[in-house]
Amino acid sequence: MNVSILMLVMFSVIYTVSVGKNYTLHTGTAVSESSIPEANVTFENDGIVKLDRLRIENGELAADISSLEKGKTKVTMSFEDQNGNKVKQVYDLKVNNMGTVFDRTGGKIVFSGFRVIVHAVIGELFLYLVFMLWMYFDYRKKGDFSYQMVACGGISIYIAILLSYVIYYVLNNEMDSFSFFLSLVSRAGMVMLVLLTPLMFLLSILLAVSNIWLMRNEGYRPMNALGIVFAVIWFIGTMLTVGMYFMPVVVTNRPIRIINLHLIYLAVYMECMFISTVACSFLATKFRPPFDRDFIIILGCAIRKDGTPTPLLKGRADSALAFEKEQYEKTGKHAVFVPSGGQGSDEVISEGESMENYLIGEGIPKERIAREDKSVNTYQNMKFSKKVIDGFSDVQDKKVAFATTNYHVFRGYILSKKNGFDAKGISAKTKEYFFPNAFLREFIGLMVDQKWKHIIFIVLVLLGFLQIGLIAGT
């Protein structure tokens, strides 16, 4: 995909260089054949461009010119129209380092082949969108919930809005100059930001409210206030970004406006990634693993003082039991349970042992339980459970599931892959106020874990802007 994008960029640059040395000045004025010998073309600065020929095109006088060297010049055309009226037109031309002639008359930017460049940029965006959507739905179909899936979803949202906006205006308006396209790209960022603001505002409110609810029920911890912090930062950032866009200094100062444009696109990109994280985390809770599992890991959490599972932990064990029962009823295949969790300083037994006792109490024979009781976090749950599974069976292609609370399922997918195996999540219900904070943690994890991929994409976007700027000679 990146090679395809680079090839389109190279094609657009090469095409512009190859055809850009020649340019036709259109007068838009009807003339007769007899007016051509009387027409006069003068250059303010000699040696920048030269006149190749005067001709009539579609009834109007046109002048074919070509570049000689880099520089600026004004071209004056004096002639008579078909009614014998004297006409004088002045054109503002610029030749860049590549010899491309730019017509900047009236504040517009026009050059030979600019429509091809626009179509190439649209093609780049379309290719990326198709590829990202294909990957996203392929991940969803396979139950491969990962940071890569989140990135594909976020980039798809990002490109889809931009592409829809640009295509709509290109189809419904006459694209008479490259500056028309540049203005579309500039406005599209703000349009995207405005379109996403209501949804982001709703999510921020939910985050803040859920955090207050969370702290009232679970007590104050810095981690429990992530949603409030995020909501405040997002609100301030959005107000500053949108506010700057309409400030006089930004409107009139080109460098500041370019910086503001990049900040807008960066803010939109981050919002798209956050929305995609929420969507992927939700879809992960709804995915049902195939009924062919050999092992079911039950991820541990705190137990009661008497060593019995808390309602949260019991919910995880019950979801594993329900899945295994349904699997056996449909396929006749039993799965081995792997209750995973070590012993905390305030716990009388390990979480793994607590779950094992519960499973035995629910009628699961001990030979179908492979306990893991050394882990102290979810990463170790997966790491040590994999060792237990490998020691329990020498079958190479072991099919594994893991049971955990719904807000924790997406993280389970991520950490199983980090430990070298592909496990499918079984979701257990829990209190609603855990959800928003969990989504935010996954978003932060996404940005940190896949930072280089995000940086590469952002650089590609900035290179796209640079490509446009270089071609336009700005």
C-alpha cells in the first residue's frame, strides 16, 4: 500500500514536471482570425518565459508559452476582439525550480495538468481507504481484535470524511484552479473537526459522569479520574483549535494558518482513533469464539477475605462455564479451565485457587482444571497461563479462549498476542461505569504501543501537504 501511495506521488510530480513547462494563456475573449497578426504579447521580465505561438481555441485567443528559467514575470496581451474593441489583459506568472509555469492571476493557482494532480491525490486517499476498510473487516471477521484493527478503523473514519467532502465539491463545482482544491483541503479539516465534535462531546460527558460514578463506588484513584482529565483537555484543545482558525492573525498570516491547519488535522486524527478504540472494544465484547476451544483461561481479580470469588470474579468464571457447557452440547468437546491469578498481600489464597475451588463446586472435575497461581497482572496471567497450557498438553495447535469482564476483553486480546498466542475473548457483564474509563485506557495504550505506525501515517499526511505545496510552488 505504501509503495502504491509513493508511486502515485512520484507519478504526479513527474507528470507535472513533464507537462508543466508548457502553459496556455486563455483570454476568454472571442476573436477573429484576422486579429492574430495584430495581437501583441509583452513580458515584464525577459528570460523567464517565451511565446511559442498565438492561436484561436474554441473561438477565443490563446497564447502558448513555455518556461525558460525560474522567476516571476507579468505577461501583457493586447488585441482586438471580434467587434473591433481593443482588449488588454495582464497575467501574473511564476516558474518554479522544476520549470513548471504557474498562472497566479487573480489569486488563483493554475498550471498544466493540475486536474491530474488532484485526481492523483484523491486516488491516494481512495486506495488507503479501501485497504484500511478491508483490513478492518477482516480483523472483525476473524475475531482478531488488536491495536492494528483500531488503527485501521480510525484511519478509515479519517479518510472517509475527508474524501467524501473533497469528492462532493469536486463533482458539484467547476474546478477551475488548483487553489480551489487547496481551499477544499484547508476547509475539510475544520469540517471534519466540527462533524466529530458532537460525538466527542457526548463521549467526553459520558467519561466525566462515569468517572464521578466510579469514584463514588470504588474510591478515588488517579486512574479513576482519567475520563475527567481527558474531557477537560479535549474541551480546551477543541476550543483553542477552532478559535484560532477564525482569528484575524491566522486568517492573514500564512505560516500560522498552515500550523493551525496541521493542528486541526492532528486533532481530528486523534479523535478518529479514540472513536475507533471505543468501537473495537465494544465489538470485542460481542464476538463469540468458535466452539472448538481446548483451553479457557479465566483472568483473575480480587477475591473476598474468606477466599471465595467476588461477584466480579464469579462473573468471569460463570461466563467461562456457560461457554464450555454450550460448546460441549454443540460439539461434544470439553475444554480445560485455566483459572489464573496469584495471591495478593491481603488475600488468604491465590485467585487461581479460589476459582479452582469454585469450578469444582460447580461440578468441574479436577483433571479438567490447570491452575495458574503466580501472576500478579493481566500480562502475567497470559504469560504464565501459556506455560501451564504448554505443560498440560503437547498438542501444537491449541485453541484457547479467555474469560474476563467485558471492559477488559479488548486488553485480553492485546496481551495474549504479546505473549505469542491467539486467544479469543469470552465476555462477562459488569457495572456500566467501568466501561468508559476502560476504553480510554485502551486508547492511551493504542497510541503508545503503536506510536511508530501513527507517526508514519501522520508523516505521510504531512508529506501530502508538502507535495501539494511543492507542486504549487508555495
